[in-house]
Amino acid sequence: MTEMDAPPALACDGPHAFDFFAGTWKAENRKRAKPLDPDDSEWVAFDGEIVSKPILHGMGSTDTIRIPDMPGRGDFEGFTLRLLDPDTGLWRIWWASTVSKGQLDTPVVGRFHDERNGTFECDDVIDNLPVTVRYTWRIESATSVHWEQAFSFDEGANWDTNWITDATRITS
């Protein structure tokens, strides 16, 4: 790995942990067609664009993903808000989309546990089904990021990945 390929310096337990994501990204997505059905094996693929920026002097971050033709949903837009609790070093990540009718999801909570990998989880109820939600982040390089969403239907004993995004930086 060259210095140019190395991930940017990251303050794992404090402000600026999501600064690496600032900019515009091409998002190659794969999503399970029925994410609440652990037996579903059908995946759909679609591209989008993510625009992310730090807020509150690095104590937060936002992004918007635009997907012009999401399978089964058409024109889709999602919004993420991330905020750091400086007393605990934990990040809370909220999600809303054109499907969620103006409601923020229950935030996943966690942190980066090394210079490349972060895990964020919460208990939630989706379509009246209790699930544990997990987001994992892996910084591949300064221009490449991997993100996954997984659900657990048994309080974290087993995980079912249902959305994968591989993002490639377009601009800083």
C-alpha cells in the first residue's frame, strides 16, 4: 500500500472521526429485495451519489444519498445525521429517507475501534418486527469506503447483511 492509498488520519474516539467521508462519492449499492425476510436471497443493485460534509467543527457529519432509479422505489433520497457525544466518545447515527415520511430512524450508536473499522448498533422496530440494526464502516483507502447494514432477529446472535455500499470518492 502506498502512502496515497492509505486511509486519512482518523481520530477514532473524538471529533473529526467522519471527516474522511467529506466530499462527493459514487455509491455502488447492493440491497436485499426483502431485508426483513432472513430467507430472502434476492439482491438488487443500483448506483447513487453521496454528498457528505462535516458540521459543528467535526462534532457531527451529514450526508445525502441520491438514487435516481432505486429498484422498487424509483427516485430515492436518503439523509444521514451523525453526532458525537464528547463525554462518552460515542457517535449516534440517524437515517431518514423519502420512504420514512419525515421520520428519523432510531440512531445506531458506536465508534471506530481502529483506524479503519467502525461498528454502530441499536435495537429498533421495523414494520412491527423487533430487530437489532448494525452499521459497519471500513475505510479501504482515502478514495474508497465500504459500508454495510445488517439486521439481527435474535438479539445479535446472528447477523443478516441486507445493504452494502462501496463508495468511491469523486471530489473532496
